[in-house]
Amino acid sequence: MALALLGEGQWERAWQEHEWGLKPKCLREDRIVLDLPVWDGTPGKTVHVYGEQGLGDEIMFASMINDLAKTNTVILECHKRLETLFKRSFPGITIHGTREDSEIAWAYDQPIDYRIAIGSLGKFFRTSRESFPGTPYLKADPLPKGNKFRVGISWKGGGAKMGRVQKRSVPLTWWKPILEAAGGADVEFVSLQYGIGKDEDLDVMDALGYDIKRPPEADAQDYNDVARLVASCDLVITICTSIVHLAGALGVRCWCITPKYPAWRYQNSGPMPWYRSVRLYRSPAVEQAAWRPVIDRIAEDLQELVGAKQIQRVA
């Protein structure tokens, strides 16, 4: 019920149903480190916020940390891969990358009044479409690059269960219209795909003569390095993966290739409320072949965007 309501943008009721996910053996993770009550909205308290679900979820829900910090002292516990990035982005907040640790000594260093799962903050701060600011909230120093218009791409996501790989992946060989849309222009493509060092799709494209850079930062365990790579891009084109959330949270222009029936985060229709910089390109059908017209549409838009950039430079 929660996921259906979230996908429809019925926020106030959805967040209430979302709490059922914290029950044992359900979809969410209820981390009980200390015997603390769950935060109920009381201001002026010290609140332990703990991350849950995937890296993309933690990044997306982190958009509400500053809302909570306006009236409370926040201790944010995140995935260790996000610790550096979050410390840079939330300088006034205590960050611990110990989400996966069974014991945490820091919990006894100061009095803590409440605890709350990061995904539960929505019922306090995202109860209507208007309550989503959509503005950037993460910070990263962009990696150095030349004068070329940099396009970061990611084409594979999901897990083996429930057909998620097919639902959230578009074979890189199908990206030819996009790669060719900027032909002859001052454009470079860089891979944002995790596992680029052993990616067979990239090997195939290399053999076909397509020049896609393989920055090592795409494989970095510290997500601050991945963020620096994404921040260096003028445009990100990706399937539904954590890269969408990273680009959106950094305010980087992002075009997301979206399945017909996506996860609730992408909404069943309309724009993605979490980030203003993200544009969704929705597939018209469930079949994987339906990606082709989406790719063609993105290629046309990229050609138009690159053409506009060239005109601006000449002017």
C-alpha cells in the first residue's frame, strides 16, 4: 500500500503506511542501537538518524537532514561509502559511517534522545508536492577536465532477482544513436558504470571504435570520488540507479532512462520531485525493445543540446 501511494504522490497517507516496512522481515531496516524512542517531531532534541536500503535511497532521503537540523541536533549514521561525501556536504552535523557495524562506541559518547530511520523523515518534511525543494544539497569538488562537453553514462543496474537487470538495463550497443548524436562535436563520453574494469559492454564498444573514457573514480569505494566524477559532467545519461540520485543531489543535469513501471521514487507519472535537475525519459512499454524509441528521443535531445552549446561558444 505504501509503495503504491508513494508512486502516486499521495504523500501524507503514503508515509504513514511506509512505517509498516520497519516491521521484522519486511522491506526496510529498523536499527536499534540504544533503547531509544522513535522521534515524534519534538524539537530541541538530539536525534540519531540511521540510513537504510541502498546507497541511492540514503542519498535521496538525506535531502531531509537539513530540515531536521533546523530544530534539532542530528547525528547521522550512514553507509561507510557515503561518510566522506556526507561530512563534506553537512559540515554542521556529526556523521558516522557505521551503519553496517553491529557495535558502535560513539553511541555512548553523548546523550541521545531519539532515533529514527532516515526514510521515516518523509512524514514530517515531505507531505505534499510543494514540500519538495528539489535543490542541490550535496557538495563535491569536480574532477579536472578539458574544454569538451562531458557526458557521463551508466547503462546497467538492478539485481538478478525479479528481473531487475532487464528492467533497469539498456545494452550499451543500443546506445549508438546517443554516442553518434554528438559526432564531430566537441564532446566526450565517460563511463559512470560501476565495474568498468571488467565490463564486456565497454570492451565491445571499444572494438567498434567508440571512445568512452573509463575513469577509475567510477569504481571507487569512497562515494566522494564518484561524486567528484559526476560533478565534472555537463550531462549525465543513465538508467535508474544510484547515479540518478547522486547527480540530482549535486544539481548536475541528468537524463534518466525510466521503465514503464518504475520504483516509486520515480513516480508513476510526471517529474521526479526530489531533484529539479533530473529529467525522466519513460519507456512506453514493458518489453526491453521499447527502450529503442527512448534512446532515439534522447539522441535527438542531445544533438539539440550540443548544437546549442556550440552556438553559444561561437557567439
